[in-house]
Amino acid sequence: MPTLRRQFGDKGEDLAVEYLKKRGYTILDRNFQTQRGEIDIIAEKDKKIFFVEVKSRRNDFFGDAIESITDQKKEKIYRTAFAYLEKKNIPEERDWQIDVITIDFLENPPKIEYYESPFF
């Protein structure tokens, strides 16, 4: 059985998937894992691939959700994106980017913010 933390994360990811689908994205994969790391959502729109990290917050004790993504986490996302491209035989030249969606459960309904390429 998933932990409460995992269930909370899944709830945030589900909202992020709904958000993306409503905006015309096709979801290619969820929770893609390798030894290099994990990417929460991989989507496509207009022939471009989007690697999406989802960060959910129940409180603001540790700052904004976007601030919780460390340099180490950014590097893992980047390496995992390349692993996905390699596994799916997608040329690295293909148009792609790494984005972040934050879900703030302090608000009702939860506040969703989409950050396009915030780190790269």
C-alpha cells in the first residue's frame, strides 16, 4: 500500500495530468524511472516533448514548491530526460524541454502553476 506521502504526490500528479490534458497535451508516460532518476510526467504537444516535474505542497514551512527543487534534483531530471530519449529512440535534436508544475493545496481549490523551462 502506498505511503501517505506517495498518495499525496499521486493526487498532485493527477491534477497536473488533468491540467495538461485540458491544454491539449498528450500524456506519453508517468513516473518514468531509471537508475538516473524519475520524471513525474512526460507529455507531448505540437511535436514537442515536455518532461514535467510535479511539486505539491500542503504547507509553506519549507518555502515555495519550486524552491524545493535542488541542483541535484535538476541534474537527475536532466539525466533521466536523456535516458527517456535514448530508450524511446528519440533523437536528442528533437524539440523538448523540462517544465515544473506546482500544486498548492493550501488553497481551495488547489492552486496550479506551470513553469516553462525554469532551470534550463
